[in-house]
Amino acid sequence: MKRFNVLTTVLALVAVPVFGQEDNSGSSGGADLLRELWSMDDATTLAPGQVDLRLTFGWTTASAPANLGDSNDDFVFTPSLTWGAVENLEIFAEVPVFVGDGGDRPALGDGNADTVLGFTLRFMEPDGTMPAAALQMKARVPTGDNSNGVDGEARLILTNEYDSGLRSHINAFAQSINGDIDEELREFQWGFVVGMDGPLCLDGAVRWVADYLHRVGLHNGTSNMHILELGWEWDMGNTQRLGFATQIGLDQVDDTPNFGAAITYAQALTF
């Protein structure tokens, strides 16, 4: 019942502004969330011709299953490149690298440094009460140690922007898991994210971000996961951005991290 109340409250707070009566004022050139930092993304794409180098370092901790009697800590460093290929289309590549013992991954090193390739296509501009919409597709390519199979994800992204500077977002995604590094992973996974962001200062250079993730458990036989994320992003000028996020598990599912934090530094490259 507690999970249901949390879910309905968050949905009510976000769904009202997404499909409310306020006029949209945003465009594909507006605020753009750092994709690597959050469970959600926005429908904003990188400006045509711009290339971002983004460096993300994240940490999560979770309670280990009772038979292990210890906690699991994962440290992940993720360099990535994002390219504004044309108007309303960005293409990206990222390589998550687990640092240290790899936490609770089933085989030490297996699948480490796989490559994720993808794109985000903004296919609908805001119109009246209708939000901007984008389609994001990405795939994990087995470039890592002893890796195999190709995983895929399709994500629908809805973003509404307001004269006040606030934005609301809804993401819905589905994933196909095809590698056998962890044979207990669900072959089909799904979830959704609802969230908002808004200015923390008059010039909008710093923005707060909050979202709620509900998704199926990663492993067969596990319950659904509930995660809250809170943080901020700072446009530092000189084509630099910095973001910080915290992650709080809202349930006792083994797959759900108890807590986590991540930081991303982005630098637009010039050639």
C-alpha cells in the first residue's frame, strides 16, 4: 500500500503539468538534461554540429542477498560522446567501465567495458497542451571482456516546458536482454520514469532535477523496483556543464540500490 501511495502521488504531480493547460514555450534548443546522469531523459537534442565529451563517475550500494552476508558496492566510470548530427537528432556512444571488484556482477570482469550506441530523435514539437516527444533507441554491443549478445532498448520521451522555466517529463521504455553473462536476468524488461526540473537561480544556469523510476526487477523472480533521484545541473558557461545526482531506493528488493550518487562533467568539443 505504501508503494502504491508513493506512485500515485508522484504520477499526480507530474501528469498534471505534462498534459495541463499551460502553454509550451520550449524548443529543441532549450535546457538539455545530461542523459548519463539520470534514469530519465528529456526530448531536447544537442544543437546540430555540437559534440559533447561527457565523463561520469557513479557509485551505488545495495544489500547483498542473505546467503552472501555483505553489502555490494559498484563504482562505474563512463566516458561518452554525444553528437548533434542534424536538427532534432543526436547520436551517442558510451563505455561504462566497472572499477574495482565489480560489485555483485556474476563473473568478475565479464561484460566490463561493453559499448552502448544509440540515438535520440525529437519527432514532435509542443503544440498547445501536447508535449514535445522524442524516440530514443540504444543497444549494448559486446566489446567487453568475455561478453556476448546484443541488448536493445526503445524509449518514448515526453517533455513539456512552461513560461515559469519548469519542465515535466514522462519516459516509458522496454528492453530486450540477449547476453548470457548473467543467466538470471529477465529477457524482457520494462519501466517508466516521471520527473521535473526547474531553475534554481534567476538566470537559469543551475537547475534542480527530481524523478521517480518504476521498473520490473532485473532478475527473474524479483519484485518491481522503486527509485527516487534528486540532484542538480549547472551550465558553467564556456561550453561546460556539471551535474550531480543522488539515488534512493524506496523498497527492499535485492536489485534496488539502497543509495547511490553520480557526477557528470560535460565539455563541448571544437574542431
